[in-house]
Amino acid sequence: MEDNKKLILFDGVCNLCNGAVQFIIKRDKKDVFRYAALQSEIGEKLIAERGINTSKVDSIILIEPGIAYFVKSDAALRIVQEFGGLWKGLVIFSWVPRIIRDAIYNLVAKNRYRWFGRKDACMIPTPELQAKFLG
């Protein structure tokens, strides 16, 4: 992985997560992010290296250069801040206690398959987007 890129690990079979990745790609004008499914070989390797318990975090993980990583609402807030513009205004939600933000995040994550469905396999990026995906 390129040293200056941030990696988003996502649930590759989740329709909501795949939609979120498409949303991020469209707004990533500075080409900050790279992507890998949690279920991919690289995803599993990075999770193991960082000791992340996927029974507690199984939707989106943001890995910044080095060992730093963010999960749940912290990851979502850090991702949208990279978009710039009015998106930076969402930083106001960082003032909401993490326990409350993560409770809402967990509710959506717990029900994401029921509400948004799931795929039988991880998404296959288009040839134009292939370079943004690892593994």
C-alpha cells in the first residue's frame, strides 16, 4: 500500500457498506483512500496485525498510515472530513459522546443486512477503479 494513503476496510458482502464505498469514491477528490474487503486476504492480515476483534467491529475500519486505526463512528467522521467543503461541518458530531455515536452506529451495523441486503460475494470494482482496491 502507498505510504500516504488511508485504507478503508469494509464488509464486502454488505450492500450498505458497498454503497458507502461508492459514496466515498465519488467524493474523494484528493485520492486519499484505498479500499479492501474485510473478507479479503489483505483485510484479514491487517485486522490480525492490529489485533482488531471483528466480532465487535465488522463493518468499517479506517487504517491511517502506520499503525493507527479508527472504527465505527470515529472512522466515519474521519473519512467525511477528508472530503472538504461543507462535509467538514460534520465534525460537530465529534462533540457527541462516542458512546452515543457508536450506539447509533451499532444499531445500523447490526441491522444492515436486514435493511439493505447482502451480496453472495464481494463487489468487483470496475477497471477504472481497480487501482483503488487492494487484495
